[in-house]
Amino acid sequence: MINNDTKEENMSEIAEALANLEEDKVNELVKNRLDAGEDPMSLLDECRQGMDIVGDRYKAGEYFLSELIVSGEIFKESMNLIEPRMKAGQGSEQATKVVLGTVKGDIHNIGKDIVAILLKGAGFEVYDLGIDVPPQAFVDKLKETGAPILGMSGLLTPSFDSMKETVESVKEAGLRDKVKIVVGGGIVTEIVQRHTGVDAFTNDGLEGVEICRRFAKEMK
Amino acid sequence: MIEETMTSEERIMAAVNLEMPDRVPIAPLMYQFVLKQKGMPIVPLAGGDPANWPKMMDAMKEMFDELGGYDAIYAAGVTWPMSSWRINSAPAGGYVTPGDRGISRDFSVQYEEREVMTVDDYDTIIDRGWNGFLSEYIPRASGISLEQLDAAEKALLAIYKENARYWLDRKIPVMSGALVISCEMTLSLARTLPKFMIDIHRHHDKVKAALEAMIPDFIQNTIDDVEASGIPWVTFSLERGSGAYFNLKIYEEMFFPQLKKLVDAFAARGFINVLHFDTDWTLNLPYLRELPARMCICELDSTSDIFKAKEILGGHMCIMGDVPPSLLSLGNTEEVIAYCEKLIDVVGRDGGFILSTGYECPVDAKYENVRAMIDTVKRYPAPRSR
């Protein structure tokens, strides 16, 4: 078990700059080291280490959602530099797949987008289906990708029935024992978990990532 | 049932003044729920066909009586009390109404956030103030002249005043005489939340200066609106500045000073300030002790810790809330009653509490749950410490 102090002491320069939200410095370091011929995968790992530290600082109450968003933006900029240098398929061999979307009828995207950024930063392979996603579209993507995790987002009370409907569709498709399901949103509570029959709920994006990490371990 | 010795008006004002009313007052935010119950199309406030507004207002009156009545009305009926274009026409996305884009008619009205303001617009706000920015922005972005907007909103105000008169004649307070969207919420809606967060990181001083530059016009516009409506209550829409989004350093430096300037200015004129907090503001609650005592209502939507709010703000400002939307939609009456009794026992102790829906009563709330919420305040007394 590595504690957070040790993690911070062992940070690479890129990880440290990202953890400190130094946007220009991260971009410059990534660009220079790519130009120097370094392995893109090792740079990606360093960026992920930085995101990991951001997550630790969030859990410790030092960082808030705005710092998560800014770190996600910096991570995205780094990925834009790194990805074109990666070989096809490189980096996704080990990644756990997550199908994600805002449920049918609900057009709110912000919470779902935040979770997508955080999941990518944590090394998950995310299939983001967008907003107002019908149950069958979730099922089709789960079948196509073989993803073991489904994340559904919704901000309104009528969305709870759409979540339930999607869970039913997953069951009808014979996938329920192969897929762990989490729902998220500002007003989602334990009553919603009970109503929809999902495996977990959360009101917090980073907790959503922790839940997906736990699911990934359980499904291996 | 508790013997009632006060009018609704007296009961609400006792709660605002942190006194013990004859029973806990109740002021649910009811709109879409009523439309759904009465089989009407779900539209936003001041939305849909204006020809339907009288019927919608009748539905509000009928539902009020069917549910046995409550102690205050949030917005007077089917519109907001807007008299000027200056605040309510802030640049923003738009509403998506159930039935649009194939979305089920059983859904709620949704707000679609779009990036409608640029980073350069902060400079215009700094240079020209809020009204100066909007008077240039609105015609450019919408093609509507300010004169057209003024005429449209004067018509809305006339309807609002007529609807408010109905409740006031029944001695039911109307809790909105003007609507203020907080400065940070206004900019966040116009830039989108993620962009606004990134703006603060990249252009900290510019955003701060823009927020400060908005204040003089926000104060004067609101005073104008209150004078036009004749109702000395200001409703604040507060969501985006909370600890659910931003660290307290940013809140302390950039957001809270603007809220304090607004509330101080309105309180000095005797206006009651309804601080409608959406999302989790638990971390920010201690700051509210710096606002004028007995001039504000801290209204929570069920995601903040209302019990903690009582500990922090009890004896300083009235607390309002917060029956969770999921409980009203999916719970049963026993669960609703148990939650309302807990609210009355803890937050209602010694007064200073108005029981309400957390945010708006959900469109798909169960009728029997709403009825149970209202009935509970009428039979379950709040405890006194002495």
C-alpha cells in the first residue's frame, strides 16, 4: 500500500505539474519529450499518475470539482499530443471498458462528461453514448464492446424510470450477471438504487470512478 | 390537528423573524407537479402558449385548495416577476420542453446549457457594466430589440401582479417580488460550467473584475423590479458557487462578496431575501452568518445538510426545505411522514423553519406523498427548548 505522501514524493515532473494544474508546463514537457523520441505510453502513465494525485487531493478536501475539471482539460490536451504518436490499439490492452450515458429523456450532459473525463484519466476505456440514450442503445454497446461496467446518469426524477427500463433491457438481453451497473446524478439516492435494481449509486464523480475500480476488480 | 392561531402571513413572518409560530409553516414550490396532475402540458414558467396561462393559474388555485392550502406561494402562478430585461434576459441556453425532440411528455422541463458568451465578453462587462454589456449583447445575439423585450416583459409583469393579487387577497404571502440569478451562476450558465471553471483558472483576475462590475446594475435592476411588482421579497437562484463545485478560497474571494453586497443592499431597504440554494452548500453555510440577521431564508434542496444548517444558522436566519425529490417520487407516505417529522423535530425546534420541497416538487411526485407532507405540518408540533 502506497500512502499519498510517498506517491507525491515519487512524482515525475509531468505528474507533479499536472497535479499542480500547471497547464503550460505540462504541455511543454509532454511536447518536448515526445519530440525527443520518448515512449508515448510512459508519458501517458505519468499523466495518469498526475490525475491520480489530483484525485487524492480531491478526496482529502484540498481540491474541488473545478480542479478536477481543470486537470481533466490539461489531461485532454496532453492526450491530444500523445495519442497520434501511439500505435493502433496501444494503451487499451489492459483497460477496463465502461459504457456511459445519460438515460432516455434526459439531456443533461455535464455530470456524465465529468465522469467520462475522470474515468479516462484513471485508465478506463470509455464508450460515451451521449445524452437521451434509449435502453437498447446501451444494450447494443455492451454487447459490441463486452464492457463489464455500465454507468447511467440522470438529473431528473422521471429519469429514474428510464434507468429502471435500461436495467430491465440489460436483463432481457441476458447480460445482467456479466455487467455491473452504477447510476449517478445530483438527486440520486438509495431509494433510486432500490427502485432501479442497480449495483451502486453516487452523487460524486470521483466516487463514481472508485466504484468502477471496485467493479473492475470484482469482474476479473 | 394543531389549533391555528395565526394567519399564513403571520406564520411565515414569525419563521423569518426566528420566532415560534403556532405551527411550522409550509411553502412547497409547486408548478410542474400541478400541471401534470391537472393533465396540462408541462412548460417552463412563462412558457407555452400565453392563451393557456389563465387555465394554468386556475389549476394552481384548485390544487392549493385540494391539498388543504399552504402558507406561501413561491412564484405567484405561471410567470416570474420580471419587469426588466436586464437580469432575466441574461445570455444563456434555453429550455427544452417535454414533447420536444421526441422527449416523453411525462418528463420535466430541462435546461440546455450552451456556450453563448466568449472570454472577450468579460472585458465588455468590465468596461460597460452589466446593463451596458446586455444592451449590446441581446440585440446582437437574439435579433430582438430592447424595446420589444421591454414591452413583452411589462406584459408579463402585469400578469404576475394580477396573479399575486389573488394570493395576497387571501393573506397568502408571495415570496418572489424579483428574481436574481447570482453573478457567478449567470456567467457560468452563459459560458457553460466547465468553461467557466477553466476561465477562472486561466483568466482569474478578469473573471473577478467582471463579477465585481456586474454588482451595481444587479442591485439597481432588482430594486426596480421589486418596486414594479410591489412585493418586497427577492428570490436568489444560487447553484454554481457552492462547495460542490469550487474551493472555499474562490468562494471567499470571488463569489461571496457579491452575494453579500446584493443582500446587504436589499436588506437595507427591508426586502426579505430567499436564498434558493441548489446543490450541496454545506461547506459554505458558515459564511451566511455574515449576512443580515432575520432578513434571509436559507432554502436548501436536500443535497445540503439541513440539520447542519440548523446548527450553524439557527438563531441567525430562517431555514427552509427540504423534502427530497426522490422521496416524493419513489417513496411511500410513511417515509415522507417520517422525514417531515424529523425535519420538524430538529430544524423546526424553537422556530425559524419553513418546511418545503427540496427544490421544486417533482413532476412525477405521488399525490399522496405531497398530501402527506402538507398534512404533517398541520398535525405535528415543533418542540420548544424552553
